[in-house]
Amino acid sequence: MSASAMRSWPSRKELELQKELAYQAALAKQKELERQKELEHQQELERQQELARQRALEQHRELERQQELARQRELEQQQELERQQELARQRELERQRALAKQQELERQQELARQQELAKQRERARQQELAKQREVAKQQELARQEQALADARARELAARPAPPRPVTPPPVGSETVKQRDARVNESMELLDDYREFALSVRSDQDGPVPPLLLSNTNDAEWLDVIGHFDLLPIAYRTQEPTKGYFALDVARGDVIPTTDFDYLRDRYAQNALQVSGRPLRQGLFAQALSAVRSQSGVRELTLSLLCPPKFMAYLNYRAITTCQTAGVDVKDVAACHGRLVRSAGGWVLSMEVITLRDGRRLRVGRGT
């Protein structure tokens, strides 16, 4: 055998040593396993003890929780009892207040009933007094109306006969004094001249809406012009300062002139405008046709000049007509009326108010 072959086989002693080492290792391993088991046993024991301690602690806590719950329930029961007692007390207070309120309401109702009875008695007394005053007032009104009727009858009996129609005098044939005296006599025959004479108007009373005479009959116009000295004039629409044409409509005369001082001395600054039917036919249409024939002027404006006092009367009637109709004079474009004869003189019968927004309000004849 070779040397290498001989070294691959251990000797008996080596084998025994290996066995001894293996035994010792197994014994050590066995001891280690036993130690591990003992340790695990000890740890398990400690774990069981800790679990037991935890269970005991939890039981103690549960007992305390149950005791706390029982205490809370007892406290809640006590609070609920107190709440029920407080509710009962509040209900009793509410009942007492409701009873007191009902009693106060009944007292107030009885007081109101007594006051209403007193008011009804006072109202009946006042009505009776008012009735007596109304009877006395009606009796006084009847007495005043009778006295006024008697006064009017006496006034009518004393009045002169109605003014006779007059032909307008030739333009410029009278002095201002003569003209004013004649116009004053005619104005005193207006049915409301007395009220006009007593009226007062200041510059702060607002604008005066224009008043347009709506007479259409030539005879009426001649009568009005003759009694109140209205002067019809025509002037160039585009050149009003170049002169004017005085129109003697009673005689068919056309008088061209530039004498504006004549107008300032005799007539009011404002004038009555003429429009509509009088410009198409009748006296004024004929006068304008004559002016166009003589002067060759095609565009003409026709105005009626009035003595200052008569213009003041027309302004007075325009304002009082608006006031009677309940219309603000600032909203009025023009008032329309017809100047006609009455049994003993003249009546300016107002008919229509034209507003600036185009509406027309009929105010009725005799306004």
C-alpha cells in the first residue's frame, strides 16, 4: 500500500476521540436545548403571569368603569329628576303666567269695550252736533243764497241794457286816455270783473300760459275788437323787426308802418296768437290776403294786440282756469276760450286746456 492510502484511514484512537467529541457535542447540544426549553418555559411562565396580571388589571379597570357607569347613571337619574322637577316648576309658572295674561287680556278687552262704547256715544254725540251744524249751515247757506239772489236781482235790475255791437274805430283815431276809458267801460261788463279787480298777482307766481280766443264768427270778432280795442297786426315771420301791417278789419284797410312806439304806448308786450280756422277764412284770412297782395310778402304771422288791462284779465282767467282744473301752469301750452255776450255784458267761456305733452283737457263752457 502507498503512503497516501494509508493516511485516509483513521486510527482506533482517533475514532474513539471523534466519538467522544461527537458525544460531548451532542451532550452540549442536549444541554443547550434543555436550557433553551427551560428559558422558554420560564419566559412562557412570565408571559402567563403577565397575562394574568393584565387580566386582573383589566378586570379591575372594568370594575371601576362599571362603578363609574353606575355613578354616572345615578347622577343622570338625579339630574333627570331635577330636570323633571324644574320642568314641572316651569310649567306651573307658565300656567300661572298664562292665567294672569288671560285675566289681563279679559281686563283689556273689557276696557276696550268700555272705551268703544264711550267712543260710540261720543261719535253719536258728534254726529248729532255735526248734523245740527250742517242743518244750521244749510239754513245759513240758503239765507246767503237767497240774499245773493236778491242782490243779483237788484244788480240785474239796475244794470244798463246789454252793450250794443260797435264798429272798431279807425286805427289811431283815439287818444290813449279815450281808448282806455272805452275799454274800461266794456271790461266792467265782464261777468267776473269784480273778482279780477280784487285779485293780486306777483312776479313770483310763475309763468302765465297763453290764452287763445276760439271765436269763429266774424260778427263776434268785430264786436270783441270794437269793445276791447284789439289790434290785429301782421308782420314778416322771418323779419319781425322790419315793420308791421296794422289791419283795420272793419274797413278792410292795411296800414304798413314801422311805428313800434305806437304799439308800446297802447298795447301789452304780449299778444294773442291767431291760428286755425280764422287764418283760413273770414276777416283775418281776408286781411292777410290783402297784405300779401299789397306787399308781396308771403310768410306772415298774425297777432292780436291787447290793451294792458285787458291782457291782465286774460292772464288772470288762464291762471284761474288751470287752478280750477288742478293743472300746474308749467305743464300748460295754452288755454282756449270764447268771449261772448251775456244777458248783461260779456262772458269769457273757457273750453279746453292744451298740455305740453299734447293732451287736451275739456274744462267745460262757463269755466
